[in-house]
Amino acid sequence: MTSSPWEITTELVLITADVTTSSIDAPVGRCGGCSYPRRVSTSRQASARAQVPPFEVMRILHRVAQLRADGRSVISLCAGEPAGGAPGAVHRRAAQLHRAQAEFSYTPALGIEELREEIAAHYRLWYGLRVPTEAVAVTTGSSGGFLLAFLAAFNPGDRVALARPGYPAYRNLLTALGCEVVELDCGPDVGFQPTPTLLDDAVAASGELAGLVLASPANPTGTMIDVARMAALVEWSRRRGVQIVSDEIYHGITYGHGSPEASGDPERPKGVCALALEPDAIVVSSFSKYWGMTGWRVGWLVLPERLRAPVDALAGNIALCPPAPAQAAAVAAFRRASYAEADTRVAELARVREIALAGARRLGWDPIAPADGAFYLYAGVPLGQYEDSEAWCAALLETHGVALVPGTDFDRVDGREFVRLSFAAGAEAVTEALERIEAFQAS
């Protein structure tokens, strides 16, 4: 039998050590008659930039799965995942492609032209904005979009401001990229959203900023930035040369509160688009929330001209392209029937939101963020015997089978008394969860 030209031999394994390193001379590799020991160092640790906290939701979901595997009844209100999944037209398009045995090779790094054109048309439909197709970059979910946006816009050492409480992946990604995160203390007094005054205070305290991350509707609070505040933030940023990155992934999931332009009409805006006031803003969006396509992993960026070529180059090096089958199917998300289906889901979310808000008040939770958009309720809870919301949430899950997210995942300073409840799971799940929480608080 002829051996492979790459043959691993196990005849010689040497283990050596000294006071500073520990390594193994791994099995010898041979190629064309040459051999060499492959030394594998065991002394190096993970890089400093990798030392970011894990996303708490993933740990909780793992525990939920363990409990369910043990036969426990668990209601999970921790994930930001809409019930119902993708619109029917998207499923049908995916099925058609599968039946046709469509060939899915690499696409352009910024996505297929048809999808980019549909996204550009979406901005005309919802916001009355003319976005050129070349400004659109399709990404691997909004998470891939944030990575590309931060890489393209900021240098190591740049100071980037964001709201606290806020989505933890913003600060974790920025930290991993070597940026300095400047957290703005955005409590109930400012509607959980940044203000020019808070930005002035941040600059006065520690120096100029390079970037500002906005989120409206925001995770975890569901609060929104209205036109007047967006205009004030844009004017402040423009004066100081600060790059705005606007997270708009929850646009369309609004309830008519704090968003005067929101309506049930699918042809009307569903949130304030930063591009309407600042063409130089970077907008991040996604198919995951309004269209319910979380696992399809397709999102997008709208980019100013100066960042389009850099993002194209970065995207090609990082992931080559977003998932080709998901891109092809996502085109159907922009059909009128898909908008109607998504709006029907938003109407149901509005009903569940009222159940969640009423339940939170009955439970004595305070303060409660307005939840003007998205599908989260962020509120202070009576801790009772528990040290903080992490211990409170852990006990709730283990004793009464309800999974919430502790506020410390979103706010490491003031989140110890807060929790986030996702009401995307539906009315039945939320109603039963609230009953279990009431029993837990009474125990």
C-alpha cells in the first residue's frame, strides 16, 4: 500500500520543558522524504483582546436546554427571537431553490445585486430615502455588520461612546478591536438614551470621541430616539467629527409610543432612520427581528462612500460572503405579503407587551423602561434575599422554571437590580411566566 506524501509518524514523541515554556515535539511530519518535528507550544494564553465576557444569554439558554433534557418545564423569556419564524414567501423561495437544486457558489463579498437592490428600495418605501445600491453591504447577520463597521470606522485606541444599559456585544467587540469604550450613564431620567449633555460630560471627563453607537429601538430597554433628539445627537457629532453607528435592527417593531411617525401602514416609517438626518452615518440592520429570520444570518449595512471599498475588502477577507442560500431567499422578505405578515406579528407583540407591562406593575417592578419598540421589558425587581439580579434570575430558573436575563449583562454598574424579559415568546408563555414569577417573589 502506498503511503500518503503527508505521513504522520508516532515513533518519536519528545516532551521538553524549561522554566519559561512547556511544549511538545508533536508527531513528525514527512513530505517528499523530508521530516521535521512540529513543536506545539503550550505556554501561550489567549490574547488580551479575547478577554471579553461571554454573552450571558447563551449561558442561560444552555442551562435551559439542560433542564428541559431532565424533563423540567421551563419558560424561556431570555432570547431576542420572535415566535413564528420567517415570512411564508421566504420559506417558499428557499424551498423552490432547494427543489431546483440551485448551485450556491460564493457571491460577491457585499452580497448579491438583487438583494442589495431590494434593500435600497426598502429605504424608499419606509423612509422616503434614496439609498444607492452601492451603499448597501449584505452581512452575516447584524453581528457581522457591526464587526465590519467597527473595523472600517475606528482605529485601536479610538474612544467610542454608547449607552449604558446597552447590548453587550457592542462594548465587547469594540474592546476586542482595541477601542476604548466610553459608557454613558443613560438612566430613566434621560429615557435610557444618550443626550448631547452626557456626551459633553464624557468629553470633559476624559477626552474627545471618535464614535457614537446609537440603538433605537434599543436592547434591552426598548426605548426609542425621536426626531428631535436624533437631530441634536447628529448636530453634536457633526461638530466634533464623531462617526455615528446606528443600530436599527428593531425598526418596524414599534408601538406608536415615542415614535410619532410610526403607524400600522407598512409604507410608513417604523423608527427614525439616522440617514434621514446624517448621510455620513453607518446604519446596521437585519432580517432577524422584524422578519423573524434569526437563524438565517443575513443583515446589512448602509455605508458612506468613503467606507464602501474598505468594507468590501474586509468582508472578502473575513467571511468571503454571507450565506448564499439565505441571501437568495431573503429577497422574498420585501414582497408586500411579507411586510403584511411581519406587521401582523408586530400587532400581536403589541398585545403581549400590554400583558407584560401590566404583569410587571402587578409584581412591583420599578422602574420599568417604556418598551416603545423591540420586544423587551427592562425593569428593576425586588431582590429580597438575593444579592443581585444574577442570583435572583438563577434562583427563578432553578426553582420556578422561568429564564430571564440579569441586568448586569447590559449594565455592569447599575444593572444589579434589573432584569430583561423578552415578550417575543407569545401571550401564553408570558402569562404563565408572570404567574410563576409571582409565586417565586412570594416564596
